[in-house]
Amino acid sequence: MELIECNKCGKCKEICPSYKVFMSEAFCPRGRLYLFNLLQEGLLPESPALKERMLSCLLCGSCFSKCPLGVNVPGFMYEARQKINKDLKLFLFKYFSLYPHLAFTGLKILEKISPIRFFLQKIKIVPTQLMDKLRVFDKSNELTKNLRIFNKIKPKGRVALFLGCSVNYLMPSITEALIDLLLKANFEIIIPKQSCCGAPLLAAGFKEEMLSLALKNVNIYKSFQIDGVITPCPTCAHFLGFHYKELTGEDIKILNFADLFDNSDNIFQEIKSHSQIYFHVSCHSSNYIKDTDKIAEIIKKQGVSLEKKEGCCGFAGLFSFFFEKESMDILRKKVLEYEKADMVISSCPNCIVQFKYAMRNKKVMHYIEFIQKNLLKGE
């Protein structure tokens, strides 16, 4: 990647989630870009302070989407993370991506063995609140250990699903809701055995391992005769459609959920709702995928009063693992902002992890679940 010079206009600074909690120039996009440039030129040696600044970027894409020059700061942060020395936590992210089944099984076991859990939390290998966040979910065995196929007579099309780890291991209800909606709209569905998209690998600086996983996923999905792939996770969508193409030359065609439905389907019903419903648009949806306007339109057409909200929830994968306090600070601001909401729906499973933990007095669900439970016509 060729470094494009930043003109230091500061537009990125005012929208950067990490700058708002660290309140230091070195923790904003232009500051990190300056440090990265020094690192590239060999003028700045690696240090714990430099590593902290490179890892504290949430990779949310807000700076990239708003930059007048199109400087891809997250791309440079990925590059910087490949260069830094890897510690135990980064290797944990590596094996989480490569073996998600073992990772989630291990977390379930840790829940039941308090002394080990407390020890790992004390030495800061496992974030203090991670187990509390995951305890909110059932953590049933994943639904896609083997290939699943749903056939239709004279189908409207054929799609494959890429679920993402959070959905596959924590929120199988999103998968079932998505299957129900697509079958009602007369689509054939293929769900291959699931792997991680590789986002945690690249975020932790393991580019080669991410490339290997990407090629594996590309080969699996290109082996099917499909119109494209649907994923309920915007981070996965961004990786499958953008990073795969950028890094391997191959991509997986991502379909916008809302584009699969039209008025002729006649599968949705109007409802009377006086609830205050907030639609939390995740960072990757807002800055990269840009798919939520059409989704909000489908919901509003059925008579639902919906208010779109943007802004980071503080999860950001690796960020919430390394910077738990700052992650929770960002989350608290969102909780206050959403205080008047009766229900929060989101475009991102990882945002749902945050909100279900912090707002247990409110209904929190994925927009796919909301549409399926409230707007889909009965038999």
C-alpha cells in the first residue's frame, strides 16, 4: 500500500471514536498516520506506546468514509499491525479465527470453572466483562456443522448464507429468521459449513493466515451455482466483498438483504406500533456496506415508526479485548443516547452483544429478527 500524504485537515479527528475517549492527538487518525509514516521510514522504533496507538484504532472506517482525500487509515493500521511483535492476546485472536468452534467451547467451559476464569481475568488474558456479555446468550451448538440446503419449486433465485461467528455460535435465532424470510420470498438457500471471515486475523496482524482462510472461503462459495451471498454481519460483508478482492484478487459476491424483496412478494404485513424503536446502524454498515436505508424503508412501509441512529457501540472486536475500559466508555454514551427507546434493532450481531449486556431492560434484536417476528405474514 502506497502512503498518501494527509493534509492534516482534522475532519477525521472529530468523528474518531477512539479519540473521543483517549483525547490525545496520537490516538486520532491523522496522529496514527503520522506515527505509521515514521515507522515505515525507520525513524521510530517499535515500543509499547506505539503498539498501543496502532491497536487502539477501532477500524470502523469513519475516517476513511469522511476523508476528502480518501486516505485509507484503517488499511495502514492493518499494515502496521503486521509489523509489530505479537503477544499472547494477539495469538489468541489468531486461534479464535482459525478454530472458532474450539474458542466458543472453551468460553462455555470457562463459565463453569470460576477459579480459572477469575485467574485469567486477573492477569488480563480474558477481559473482565467478556464472560458477562456472553452469559446473556444461550451459546447453543452452531447450526451449521454440515451443509444445509433448502430447495424450492421454481425458485426466485438461489443464495448462500455466510453467518459469521457471532451469529453461528451465539445467535442462531438470526439464522432461523433469515431462512424463514428467504423461503417465504421463494429463494433456495445453501448454507455451507461455516468458517470465520478472517476479520480478527487481519485485525491482529496475521495477514498470511487471513489470506489462507479467505481463499478457502472463496473456493467453498464459488463451488455453488448461486446468485450471491447473504450475511447478517456487515463486518463479514465488508471482508468478503472488499478485503478478499483487495488481498487475493478473488471476492465473494455479496447481496443486499433488502434487494431480495419487492412489492410483488406480498409477504409483509402492516402493524400498528406506538413503540419508540431505534435502528442502530453499525460502523461497517454506515461506512462501508451502506445497506440500511433500504432496510429501514421496508420497515417503515409497514407502518413502523423507526429512528435511525449511527455511531460506534465500542465493541470493534480486538478493541474491546485490549481496551475494555475505553470500549465500555463508548458503550455508556450509546446507552444514554438510547435511554428513551422501547426497542433497539441493529444491523450488526456484535453491536447486539454490547447492547444486550448493557440494556437488559430493553428489547434488542437484529433487524432480520424484527422483520421476521413482526412484519412477516402468517400462513
